[in-house]
Amino acid sequence: MDYIPDGSIQHAGDNILGLVMKILEAPEFASNLPRTNKPRTVYFDFMSIFMVTYSYPMGNLLAKLAILISLISLAWRIKKAAPSGNKHGMMLVAWCRVKALGVILASMVAGVLTSVAVALVLTVFGSTMSWYARPYLTIGLYYCSCVGTMLAIHWKVALSRRRGKDWEDGEWTALEHYHDANQLLWIAALVVLMASGIHGIYVPITWVAFTGTVFSAASPWFLRLGRRGHHGQLVIVAILATLIPLLLTVCLSMSIEVAIFPIMGRVGTLTNPELVAAVICSFLAIFCTSYMIPFVHVSSNGSRLIYVLLGVCAVSMATAISPLGFPYSAANGRASPQRILFFNVERTFHNERQENIGQDSGIWAVPLDYNGPRSLKQVARGRKISRVDCSKHIYCGMPYYFPVISKLRETYYIEAPGPIFHRQRKFQLVSQKAAAFGSRRMTFNFTGPTHMGMTLSPRKGVNLAGWSFTKGPIVKGHRWDGGRPTYFVYLSQGEDLGPWEFWIDLEVPAERPSTEPVIDVGYYTYYMQQNDQRQMAFQLFLKELPEWIHPTPWASSADFYTF
């Protein structure tokens, strides 16, 4: 936000409003226009150069045509390659493709596992998210490790084959087997996606169409180049066959990284971003190199490339573990800050008689990424810090702004002076009476700022049957205290329109004593404007934070009641 001009933020709403109003004036929204059953259109961006559009039936037809050409070519070549031309000979030739498919799948699994192993090593060393500020590190950490492992397995199989007789011609035949096996994998993926009704399957269509034409239909001529020693022409043909689908896949991979990797800084502390990055990058590496990996079977020295890739991986790991791999940056133009929410909180606790039985204040710190707890312990030196215990009170006894406790469960409480509020808050039980047989209606009244929240959790044996907020079934939140359900309510208003009143209906067993509590309620207020943060100790704490931490500071209160 610090690098966005104020004018852009100020006029963003006006620009969006004008755009929406103009869209609503489009003739397509006129109610008197007849509905047309035009086929759905698929469109995608190709390298940010031009837009490709086609109807779904046309794409479906092209996909089926590419699959048909590939399968007919494969069947024809299997029949032609059979020694005696009979069924048994064709089964032997087909079995060679099946074995090649097994090697390919094994190498893919090994490549993914190697990337995951690299991620686990970085996790053990406490060097996670080094790519957050330096995305290029993923190339060495995960792409090179995955591709190097796949090449190593294929090279090992090639060396085993070369111990036999007439291996030179056999290597080119093996290359044909692996290309056919790869084609079958892409065809299988394409068939599954088509059967699922997914329209955006242009990537597998492109791979099957281009590589199927060259590596399947033109395979005899293509392999003849290699057998005759025309390796240069062979490389050119292979590059031309995979150029368009490879460019499309690489651009899509870059878009996926640009979209997903920044989110890793906001997924909470329970998700290990290294494992997510490892799996994503390894699958993208498999997609990009699936047709090029088998060329190691006709290579004179495939180990050289394997050593280079694994060496790059080792250097990248060393960089990630060293201080050079620090994941955060506050540099202008390439800021990659660590995001942490800081709530200057005042908490009060009440018993069944609405008496105040406890009160404290502090800074509730909510780290938004995997490294957050470690960073908090560093910046809170000299202050008493403790992890929040979520078993004692509803919603961990903290003023959650959204019901995201499942993602942001690991939070910390730093001892500090409480916030200074410019107005008083109030929450009280107005009445309690029988609404129907076995049902009790409780009416509450509350007053507070423009942003407030509430959590409710009936005691065991008590059921929340209805309330005045919404009609229909009530959505339950996460469970706590041995399976008790929770319910989250959020209220936001542009101006103070209080006081507010609401009721809830509870189904209470008849044998339950009237003096026994039936529900726990948490009432929260949020003060998000900067002029609401009047506590100087809180301001001083924020100023002491490193520049690579981007804090989101609020003042808040949390009051807990038992009724």
C-alpha cells in the first residue's frame, strides 16, 4: 500500500462504479432480448501477445481428432513393428510401451519426492520461504532437483539397456517407446478432463495436437534422422514440435507462480509453504519437460547434464540456508514484507451473574505466514510473550475479525498497556423467557463502534434453534471444548446506528437446572482507523518493528459472558 499513489486509491471506487454502470447499459442485459443457445467460448492469453478464442465444441472436436490421429498412428506402428505381425508379436511391442510408461511414472514420482525432500531439509534448517523475495531460487531448488532426478532414472535405465547387443539401434526404438508413452499420458489426462466437462483444457490439447503429429504420425521419419546421425536436424524437429506447447506451458507456469507464491505470505502458520512450492514447481517441471526427458536415452553422456542440474540445486540450497536467502525485503520496487496483524486488546471476563471476574490487556499478534512465530519471538525481546491457549475460551479468547480460526490458530499475546477508547461499549441480556415447549428465547442489547463481532457457543446438550440475524438454517463454525459448535456474527456500519438488539432461541432439555449456564458469548469491537490507536506504548512498539515487517495495527476489545 505504501507504493500505491494516493490518487489511485482515492479514485478507484469512482472508476469501478463508472465501469459497472457502463456494463449494465449493455444490450445483453435487456430483458426483452431472446435467449440464444450459443456454444460457450474458451479463450486464453498466449504469452501476453494475443488472445486465442474458440468455441467449446470446436475445441472438443480438435481434441478428439488429435487423439484419433495419435491412437491410429500408434496402432499402425505397433502392428508394423511386430516381428511376425501376429497378435503375440503386437502384444510384445505394446508391452515395451507399457514398461516405458512405468519408467516415466516412476521418474515423475521420484522427481516430486526429491523436491519434497529439498523442502523438508530447508524446513529443518529454518530457511523456509527464501523464494518469497527471490522467486528465481525456485528454479534451482525445485525445478532442477525434479528434472535432475527424472533424468537420472532415465539415464540409469538407458545404461542398463546399453549392456545388451545392438544397443545403438535399440536406443532409437526405445526413444519411440517413451514418446508414445508420454503421448498416452497426455491423452489420458485430456480424456479425463473432457469427461469432467472442463472447458479450459487448451494446454493438454496443444501438447497432444503438436507432439502427436510429430512424435506419433511422423515418428518413422523423425527417428530415421537420428539413426542416420543427423542429430542437428533431429534437435530442430524436436524443438519445433514442442515450441508452441512449451511456450504456452512455461507462460502458464510463470502465471501460476506469480499468483500463488505471494499468497504464501498470508496462508497462516499451519501450512508449510515450502511443501506447497515444491509440489507446484515439480508438477510444472514435469509438464514442461515430459517430452524432452526421453532424449537422454540416445545421449552419449547424460550424466553431465544431471550433475549440472543437481549442482545448481545444491548451490540454491546453500543460498537459501545462508543469510542471502532471507525471505523478506522492504526495498522500493520489489518489496516482499512479512505481514503480521497486531491488535491492541483489552479483555474482560464475566461469570453467570455478569460480574467482572478478570481483566487484562496486551498486544494480540497474528502471524500470517509460516515464519511469523519465529519473527515475533525476535521482535518481542524484553517483553513477556506467550502463545494463546485456545482451549479456555471461545475463539481462543481473542477478537477474531473473520471466522478463520482454523487457519490462524497459532497466535501470540504480548503483555502491554491496553487501548484508549473514545467511547464506551455495552453488552447486556435484556430478557429471557420461554418461547415454545423446550425452547428459551434470550434477547440482548449492545452498543459499540462501527465494526463489531460476536461469537456464540451453546453448552453441551443445548442447541441454537434460531436467531433474529438471518432466516433458515444457521451455519456452524469450528468446534471447540469437546465438540461444542460455534457461531460467528459480524456487524459493519458506515455510521453509528445503535443501540442494536437481537434474540436467539435455544432448545434446552427440560431436566436441565435453570441455574446452569446454557451459552457462552464473546462480544468484540474493532477500531481500525489510525486516530483510534491512541495508546503511546502501542505506537512505540510498532515503530520498533523491523522495516521488513508490514504491520496491520488495530485497537480492539473482547468481552466474554456466560448466560
